[in-house]
Amino acid sequence: LGLPCEGLVIASALSVQDPFTLPSHLIIKDPREYAEAVRRSYESRLFFDNGHASEPLMLRNLFVLWISELRKLLVERCGPGGGARRGQRRENMRGTFTRCSQVVSSKFATVPKRLVNMANSV
């Protein structure tokens, strides 16, 4: 750390709603399903925390993974025959952010809309 860019990412990530899921027994009635949702949320947080016991660093690590997934999607989109006209690029970027967030959320216990909000705040 110690770089202004990382400080900006951390401050932005802390200023929006927590992107990780927070299961509630009031919504998930089945005890086994609830326990699985809590376990998945805990394991996702633990993965991004990387042993630092720091929520700001956990959010920074989540953003780094999100931005690397976004890069993969953009490279795929701009590959052979994947180029878009200038007017379409702006419209498609919103969809690309959403698709990227869905990819990350399929692997980890996060909420896609909250990931998009975090990315937009950075």
C-alpha cells in the first residue's frame, strides 16, 4: 500500500454499501439453506481478507479481482470481430459492468448491484 490510487479505491469502497451478502434468518427460513448462505458469505470475506483482519484491505482486494475480471471481458469484447462503434461502447459499458459483477458474484458471495455501485464510486 502507500499509493494514492489504492487509498482512493479503499475510501471509495468504504463509502458505498457493503458488497458482500449478509444472509438473514428472517428471509431464509430453511436452517440448512441459511447456514450454507452464512458459510459462503464468511468464506468469501475470509478469501478477500487474506489474513489481514482488515475490512478496507478486503474491499480493495475485491475491487482488484473485479477490475481484472472487467479487463478479461473487455479483451474478449474487443477481440476479432468484437469491436463496437463509438456510440455503442458507452451503452455497452454499463452492461459490461453488470456482467462483470455477475461473474464475480457467481464465484463469491457478493451482490452484483453493489459491486457496480462500488466500481462506479471509484
